[in-house]
Amino acid sequence: MGSLSDVRIEQSVGEKEALQRSKTHAAPQALSRWRLMLRRWHTRRALLQLSDHELRDVGLSWQEARSEGCKPFWKP
């Protein structure tokens, strides 16, 4: 048979829902990553501004605080 057949593939309801969920959750996941990195940036900057007394309260030495505070925001 040399003619093309008209074949239609239908997605099941579960596949359609999974596809919709993946599209709707892609943006929040990306935003949550940005929020995490922004939070790291803020907290690490704040850590560098703590006094010796405040660092003792949280149980960190100046060297530990500086080491953590100088990390790039994208590194955990």
C-alpha cells in the first residue's frame, strides 16, 4: 500500500496531566533556586558583619565565619 494512513495518537489522561504539571512547576522550581541563591548571598553577607560576641553566640570562630561568608552564593 503506497498511501499514507491517517493515524492519530491520543495521550492518556495521566500523560496529559503529567505534561501540564511539568509545565506549571518548571517556573516555581527555577524561582526557588534563585530564592535559595539570593538567601545564601544575604546570609553570607550578614555573617561577615557579625561581631566577635555575636559569632560566639552562634558558635563560630572568626575564621569559620569568614570562610563561609566568602563562599560564592551558588555553592552550598
